[in-house]
Amino acid sequence: MSNKRESGSRLTIMAVLCIIVGLVIGFGIKRVHIGLLIGLGLGLLSGNMLKKRN
């Protein structure tokens, strides 16, 4: 049970990190809303990859 909790918290941290990376990219290209979309996309892709791995 603690393994599932650790996996869930890792997934949350990874999703937040991807959103932050997307924001940084958005600031870099001067379009924050595009950066948010990139971050959400990265978060979803990484979340799906982590789910399929287990």
C-alpha cells in the first residue's frame, strides 16, 4: 500500500515539474498560455508512460 502512495506522490511531483518546465518554456517564447499547454501535455505524456511502465 505504501508503494502505491509513493508512486502517486512521484507522479504528482513529475506532473508539477512538467508544468513548471512548460511555464519556463512559455516565458522563453513570450507566450505563457502556450507554455502552460506544453507543460500540461508533458505532464500527461509522462503520467501515461509511468502508468504503462508498472
